[in-house]
Amino acid sequence: MRYKTYILILLTIGLTNDCFSQVENVISEIEDSFDYYKSSFKKIKSGLEYINQCYEVEGVSNIQSYASYAESEISSAKRYAGYAEDEADDAESEASDIECSDAESSAGDAEDHFYDASRKLGNAISELSSASYEDDTDYLSDYLSNAKDYINQAIRDLNYGVDELNSSIEELKDCSVNVRNYSSNQVSCEELFEFITEKGYKKSTISSYTLDSSWLHKVTAYTYDYKTYVVAEIKENEYSYRTKSYIFCDIPSSNWSNFKYGGYGESDSYGERFHQNIFKYKCNCN
């Protein structure tokens, strides 16, 4: 039974870290998709400026030149829209892996909108390419007008895609809470405490004398599987000798260092540094 409990703890620790890592992956891919959207939109704006110049200049050759410049900018915009589509597709897959169906659906919708935008930008490129070789001013005007129509449709689709990315981010917040709640039901804090203190390597202990705190009695850092865990003995009240132990998980090395040694901008108080660097990493256990 004890062995099974240890296996459960290991699986829970792994599940928690993996799930939160996957949530972070989805967010990262959504952010990348948004960055590519911005790059695409910037190129579209530049392309439209060149198209507008076509109506300002005289001479067919000048109009053809500006149409060619616009074609180059819109081709870049199409490429970035394709990258945005790819990142949204990756976000959809990652969201599916953590069973965050609403975020998955929104990321998938974003992917579809970016695909539509890319396709319409492709149509605009075709019209601009024709314009860059057309000598007949009437046909040339039609090509430019058609290109602007396709570009405006692409802008609409790009904006729809961004709306879906924003929705996906909001839905991921709910999934993060669900992941945390799920993992917290897997193992008790007492079992996790016992496991870490028995199987982990005791890295450092800061005693009550050094802490000189009205509420912190002792703080001990353990490492297990290249991760840092902190066990804090906290006084029941300022005048009590009785304490209760709490465990904190996956503490970044820099946070432990800032707590133990202080640093630039850090408080001289261990209690305040504990709140700043350790407290928010309380383990997902019950």
C-alpha cells in the first residue's frame, strides 16, 4: 500500500507539471499566432499604401511599379497569415491534449479564419500581379479595385481570428483552474510531505534563530527530480511554540536564492521574502 501511495505521488507530481507545462505551451503558441497576425497586418497596411499610390501617380509604368510593390508586401502578409494559422493549429492540438475543449474550439476557429485570410490575400496577389503587367488603364483599375476588395476581406478574417485567440486565452484560464483542482484531488499534503522529506535531498535549512520571524519557525529546502520543494514550519501565532508544516512545490532556483540570501530590491525580512518568493508555490494537494 505504501509503495502504491508513492507511485500515486510521483504520477500526481508529473501530471501537475506536465499539465501546467502544456497550458503554458498553448499560451505560447497563441501569443506566437498573435505576433504573426500583427506582422501580417503591418504588411497589409504597407501594401494598401502602395495601392493608394497607384491612384496618385501618372503614367502606366508608375502604376505598374506601385502595384508590384504592393504585390510584394501582400505576399509577405500572406506568409505571416500562414504562420499565424500554423501556430493556431498547434494551440488547438495542445489544448486537445489537456482536454480543454472550449480553448481547442476557439483555437481551431482562429486557424480557420487565418486560413481564409491567407486564401483571400492569395487572390489579391493574383490581381496585383496582373495589374503590374497591364497596359490598359481600365483593366488596371479593375485589378487594383479587386485586390483592395480581397485585402479588406482578409483584414476582416484576420480580426475574426484574433477574436478567437482572445477567447481561447480566456477559456484556458478556466482549464488551468480545472487542472489544478484535478491534481489537488490526487494525493494528500501529508503523503506528499512524507514523500519529499523521506525521498528528497535536504538542500538547506534556515532555523528560527536566523529567521528571526514572528511567524516563520523553520524553513527547509529539498530537491527531488531536479526540482526544489520547501517545507515551512509556521507558528500558530506570534507567541506560540506550536507550529504547523506546509509544503511548497517546484520553487524556481532563483526564488529560493532570493529568499535565502536576499537580493537587489528584496526586503531584509525573511518573512516578507517568503511571501514574495515562496508562498505562491503552495503544492496542489489536499
